[in-house]
Amino acid sequence: MSSPMDVDVEREQDMRYLQTGKGKVVEREQLLPKATPWVEKYRPQSLADVAAHKDIIDTVDRLTNENRLPHLLLYGPPGTGKTSTVLAVARKLYGGNLRNMILELNASDDRGIDVVRQQIQDFASTQSFSFGAKSSVKLVLLDEADAMTKDAQFALRRVIEKYTKSTRFALICNHVNKIIPALQSRCTRFRFAPLDAAHVRERLQYVIKAEGLDVDESGLSAVVRLSNGDMRKALNILQSTHMASQHVSEKAVYLCTGNPMPKDVEQISNWLLNEDFATSYKYISDMKTTKGLALVDIVREVTMFIFMIKMPSTVRVQLINDLADIEYRLSFGCNDKLQLGSLIGSFTHVRCAMEAAAK
Ligand SMILES: Nc1ncnc2c1ncn2[C@@H]1O[C@H](COP(=O)(O)OP(=O)(O)OP(=O)(O)O)[C@@H](O)[C@H]1O
Ligand SMILES: [Mg+2]
């Protein structure tokens, strides 16, 4: 539990960056300690700051302006701005009164059926006093709702209906199929897709400018490529690379994340396709040791490479299937050496099949 003092300090901070109006991001940054991770420092404060998802943001913005916010269900992969969007909506609705008007529960809180029966019901059923705030409808934010027990979800159905007049619910999750259909049908669903490269790049450029970083074009492209549309990952890679080396280049990014460089992947694929088993095994093992590469990263990158080269589709299908099996086994922590053998073995099959097809 936080003491009343803590709450006051937090509230004060919330209000300070809210009252600054334009240029609030800069103001907020000055309030944050220097060591704050960039993912938090550059968390979008208003809906306008949220990159990509233009349609969703426009719709939510309009509904918020008209005070017609429905129950929300936001879902999609990590780091795409779901939590940030709901917090921005809450900030817009309640301003400095934020902490009185929302109940935020996430996976770190216990969210079994008792919490739905007590905490959520208590919050939803109490009268709200919203001096000055635009909206008097409260908001219950259930982050990581896919981790809620089924019983709790069933109990929530009735609570949502009963308190619709005074309370809106915003459910956020990664896997929408873990939310029971009855809850899904009570909410307006929005899917947050992975951010496209252009939006990740644009947001990164904003951070690079704000932090005054020395990043070259290839370095920026590498961060965008490795993030795979996860903005949180992009910011984390950028920050850790910047801490490791002043100049953020492609090489620095790959070194810092431990990912194989594109030219290494090409080299490994060449060995796999052309060298015999023992030679491939030796070369790849040596490269893994000298460059500190993980086999799972190699498998993932080699798969991408396979998609780009020409081979009969039956051979390709079998190979991708084999690579998927290896990746699956690696995720269970199976022996790296055996799996490397299996990887080279799969390619040996490919070569035999290709030679047979050429005859
Ligand atoms: N669309 C976006 N625009 C700008 N920044 C973003 C966006 N999405 C994510 N970020 C950055 O990533 C961080 C994490 O975002 P957020 O917490 O909203 O992700 P999430 O979708 O809730 O992910 P998770 O499913 O893992 O909870 C934010 O603090 C912000 O810095
Ligand atoms: Mg989240």
C-alpha cells in the first residue's frame, strides 16, 4: 500500500505535467529522474502522441470528446500502445482528478473472483465526486485481462451490466481468445496491430532528437528491423545500444542485442547449403562461440533467409517444418549441440532432395 504522502506526490506530478499544456512532454521529462527507462519517459501522454493506429485513436478520441465512451476491449501484441492509449483517455477524461476516478488492476494484482466481488464492486458502486473533471463516469482498467481467472471473468459479466451507468470498463490483453465471449460481446473491440516500420522509425527519430543521440541510418534501420513492430522493444534496444556505445551503428545494435548480423546469417546459410555436415558443424560452432550467438536467433534468421532464396516448394515446406520443430525444441531448453546437428541434418536432406529434383 502506498502512504497518503506518496499518493499526494504522485498526484501532484500528474497535475504538473497536465497543466503545462503544449510542450508538456518536455516538462514531464524534467520531472522524471535521469535514469528513467525511455519506455516510460516517452510513454505517450495524450492520444495525439500515440503513434500509428490512426483509425482507433480517432474513434476513441471522438467517443471521449462526446462523453460516449463504451466499454473497451483492446488487444494485440506487446508494446503496441494499448495501456498507453487507455491511460491517455483517462487523463483526458479526468485531468488532475485521475487517481480518484480510475481503478487500475493489472497482472501484478490478485484478480480472482474475490477482487471482482469486493474491490471492483466497491469502486463501481460508490458515488463519484468529480469536481471540475469533465466526466463523472468512472473507469475500471483491467490490464492484462487474459490472466484473469475464468470465474472472475464470469463474475465480471454481471458487474459490467449492473454499473454501466456510472462506470466504464477497459479490458486490455494480448490474447483475445482468453477472454470469455460473453465479456467480449459487452465491449467494443479494438485490435492493436504491430506498428509498421515507418511509424516505429518516426517515433525513434523523435526520441533520438530529444535525447541528442548519435545514430546513423543503418543503426536506425537495424533497430526498426529487430523491433518487429514492438515499440517498447525498439526503445529498449535503442537505449541499451546507446549505453553500450556512444555511436549507434548497425554493428553496435547487433552486438548489443546479441542478434546475428545479416552478413553472418548469409554466411551461415551458405555453409548450410554448400558444405558437408562436419565442416558446417565446425564453422557454425566456431562462429557461435566467437560472436556469442544463440542458436535460436540463428534458426529464426536463417528461416527468413530461406524465404528469399529459390528452391522447389515441396523442399521449402519440409525445411520450414523442420526449422519450426527445432525452434520449438530450443524453446524448451533442449541441448544446443544436438539441435545444431538437427539443423545441419535438415539442410543435408534439402540438398539431397534438390539434387534428386535436378536429375
Ligand atoms: N503506438 C505507440 N506510440 C508511441 N509509443 C508507443 C506506442 N506503443 C508503445 N509505445 C512505447 O512502448 C511503451 C509500452 O507501451 P504500452 O505499455 O502502451 O504497450 P502495451 O500495448 O500495453 O503492451 P503490453 O501488451 O506488453 O502491455 C510505451 O511506454 C511507449 O514508450
Ligand atoms: Mg500493457
